[in-house]
Amino acid sequence: MQRKKADKLKKLWRNKPCDHPSFDRVYVLGDQTRDVACFRCGEVFSPAEIQELAKKYSDRVFVFADPSKHKNAFDDGPEAA
């Protein structure tokens, strides 16, 4: 996911609670960064933050998003904007 898309998604999410069920790699100008973004809410995490999340949610496996199987704020229609 492009960083700009993650930022827009985060704005559309409006700080609602999110348990960050899946992630996408973050790209800037086509180059992959080391960061990942929550596919649902758009929050961006550094590698160190992902390690902390993994400790917090130790009972679950972190997955990268398959856009065909996960919803995000873009999927809520125009009223979400």
C-alpha cells in the first residue's frame, strides 16, 4: 500500500478502535519501506512497533492482507469520507 493511501485510510477510519487484523507493506514512490500499515485502519507501524504488537497479541498470527478478503474504510462507501 502506498503511504499516501495509508494516510488517507487512517483519516477515513477516524480513530475508531482497531485490533489490526492484517497488514500490508508500505511503499513510498514505488519503493518498499520497512514499515507496514494496518489494512483496516491505515495506521503505520515500524518494525519495532510490530514486534511490540506481536507481544501484545501473542495468541494470534500476523498476516499480510489479501484485499479480496478484508474490508477497510475505503469499502464503507462515500458516507465514510
